[in-house]
Amino acid sequence: MALNAQHEIHSRRFGRNLGLALVLLAFVALVFGLTVVKVTRGDPMQGFDHTVRPEMTPLDPAAQPEAGQ
């Protein structure tokens, strides 16, 4: 018997590893694609930094016209 004979469990393990590598590669590509789209769209990106952002505060409801008028 040769010393480099490959058992069938090694080929099954290689198949599972290859499948997992493809799934992880697809996930990384998806995250990269979403990041590129978000950055190129030019949307304002603001982090959560525990500061007041005036553009996020609701407007004064008394100053808004009512929908029925």
C-alpha cells in the first residue's frame, strides 16, 4: 500500500471545505458590493456618536400645517 493513498473521507472533507469557501466568498462579495453602492450613491453617512444632530430631530408639530386644511 502506498503512503500517499488518499482516503475517501479526505475527498468528502475537501468538497465540504470548497463549498464553505464559495459561500464565504459570496458573502464577502455581497458585503463589498453593498458598501461600494452605498459609498458611490453619496448618501450622508453619519455614525452614532452620542451627539445631537439637528437634521434628525422632529419638527415642531405646532408649526406644521394640518393635513385637513
